[in-house]
Amino acid sequence: MVIFLYGLDTYRSSKKLKQIIEAYRKIHKTGLSLKYIDAKKITLKELQNETKQISIFKEKKLIVLMDTFLNVDFKKDFIKQGKTFVGSDNLFVFYERDKILKRDVLFKFLIKNAKFQEFNFLEGLKLRNWLEREFKSRGAKIEKGALEKFISFIDNDSWQMINELEKLAHYKNGEIIKAADVGLLIRPKVEPNIFKTIEAIALKDKKRALKLLREHMKKGDSPFYLFSMINYQFRNLLIIKDLLIKNLSLHNLSGLHPFVVRKNRALAEKFEFSELKKIYQKMFEIDFNIKTGKSDPETALDLFITEI
């Protein structure tokens, strides 16, 4: 069986992945047949060998494949033999968070043959309803005006929304959240000081970047918040760089606030496009490790800066 999870809203897609894994572990309690594979580097033969390994517990395997769409050779080979995976007793999850071209041959194959779910960023009523459910699940209720202010303060980043939402829920401890509470605890979506940190990273000034990170933490910024903001900024840089290369309108096509475009353009010009893709990919790997408990955010941040 094959499941395909994709889309830029990685909070909701990772939550779905976690549900799949938890359901699997309820049945296969050892967890020894659960594998995470970096599909950028794997061959189809290696995947086939992985599935042929026999577990002493005779468990069905769950194999999570990440970044498959970056592996051209694997995609070509998989298309030819993909039906054998679709009909397998084992479970294969293709997990992608970057933008995927819908004309891609693997995309077309998975949409036709696999169970799939797309996770786009929520907007309008869907976003409001989702946030209300998330507040409610934490024993909190938010006024309509406060919810609108909350949405206006935070970019469409579900991880940051959940982080700030939990902060509000904990602060009010069951009391109704008002607009004044949002203004007190939540910063607007554009964090000026983050630009200094990003600039230091862009200039590969590791000493200054680490110093700025420490200053953020002294102010009370959580490592996860800092990572989410840096991740957000590098996503913006990648979008802007792509449009610059194609000589297209930054303001009309980027979908970003004009202020964000102005602040990021100069930084984007300091990078090669391939370099930004590599950094953004590295951040995805770190992000996944943090969310799956393989590393803590503060250590991951330090490693990210020292390795760029």
C-alpha cells in the first residue's frame, strides 16, 4: 500500500504522518520495522532490498520516504515497478513538503495509484475554523476580534501559529482570550531583529550569527520559534531568488508582503539559487529531526549555523 502526503503546510502534514505512525505502532509494537529513508540518495534496488529483510516478529513494514521528488533516477525506476509497491502488504509513505510540479511523472503516478492528501495553507473561514478547533482542544476560547488580530499578526505558518496559540492558551488558563492578550503576547509577523540574524548567516559570519541567536534566547525567544522564523525567511529568500532569476514581478507573484520583499531582496542577491536550495533542504532535515524528537531545537540551530 502507498500513501502520498504533500503540501507546504507541514504542521498538518506532519501531524497526519504522526497519526499513521501511531496507528502502525499500536499494531506493531516493537517498531523495528519502521524505517525513515532519505530518498534523495536511495536507489530502487536498495528500497527493494529493504522490503525483503525479514523481521523475526513477522511485522508488516512501514517505510517513510522523504524527498523522493529530488531523486531523478529513483523516480524513473519506481514508475516502471510502482504497481508492485501499491499492491504490497507493506506500507510506503511518500512524504513531501516542498512545492511539487503536478506535471511530474511521479506525482501523476501517485495521484492515480496511491491514497493521497494535499496540505495547502488554510485561508479564510477554513483557517478560522481550524484555529478555533486548536484553541478548543487546549481548553481555550478566543473572541472573534482577538482571532482576527491573531491571524493578522502571524504569517501563514502553522507551526508558528500553534506555538503562539499554545502560549496564549497557557497564559489565559481557561479564560476567554481577548484582543489585548494577543497584543501583549504575540509579536507581529515581521520580526525586524531576525533580519540581522539572517544577514549574518547569509554573510557566513558564524560568530555573529551565533551571538545574535544567544541574544534572542536571552530575550525569551524559544529555539523552536527562532528556527521557525529562520525557516520562514529562507523560504522567502528562495521564492524571491527564483523570481529574480526568471526576471518576474516580485510583488505580484511572490505572495509576500511588500515590506518582506524589500527587506529580503538584497539578502537573496547574496546567494546562488543552488546554495539557497541546499540550505533550505538542510533546514527541512533539521526541522524533521526536531519534530520527530531526534534532536533538540537549540542544538539543531547551532549545528545549522556551524555547517553552512
